Amino acid sequence: MNNSRLIFPLIILSVLIISSCASQSGGDPAASTLAYLEALSRQEKTVVVNSVCKEWEDQAALEVDALLSVGSSLKDVSCEVVGEDGDQKLVRCNGELELTYTDEVRFIDLSLRTYSMVWEDGKWRVCSYK
């Protein structure tokens, strides 16, 4: 009898743990956006293209190509989900993308962009920004 009393709570605990892990395995759209920006600043074309939706791969490749002649780095960047648009999550980041060409430094204020994130092939992917 004592074993049967323990089995039910263990089953409940197992279900709670599994459901908790399943909800976390979907990833975080804000973290995926930050990973995209980090790869973009490091000019890692393959990583950037692999972190965007299929329909935006060409645009992502062009963005990396545009940075190849400059130095780039991220400054004080953090991202958060700010809303939804249908099945897309909207992410806004604070901070800057610093671009250096010879002695000239320019900054792109990332807070002016809202990234549209879509769930595709088992992870959140950048699919555009406005």
C-alpha cells in the first residue's frame, strides 16, 4: 500500500517537470534576436542566415555583406518581447551597433527597430524588422 501512495505523487511530479521542460524548449524570441545581432556584428554569414526565416535569407546575407568593409560591434544590447502580431513575436532591442571605417565611427540605434520573429523549424527566427 505504501508504494501505491508514492506512485501517484511521483507521476504528478513527473508530468509537471516534463511540461515545464517542454514549454522552455521553445526558446526565447528575445534571446534569438540577440543571437542574430551578435552573429551579424561578427559578420558570421552562415550563422546569420541560419537564424532567419527562409523568406528572409537573401536579405540577411545582404546585411552581412554590407558590413564586410567595416568593423562592427554591439554596445550595451539587450532585447525583450514587446508584443505580438498574429503568430509573430515582436522584439525590440536597446543598445547600438557600432560601425567603424578607418577613423570614422557610426552608430545604429537598435531601439528604432522592431524585429518580427517567427517560429520555424523548431526555433524562433528573425523574419524582418521595421
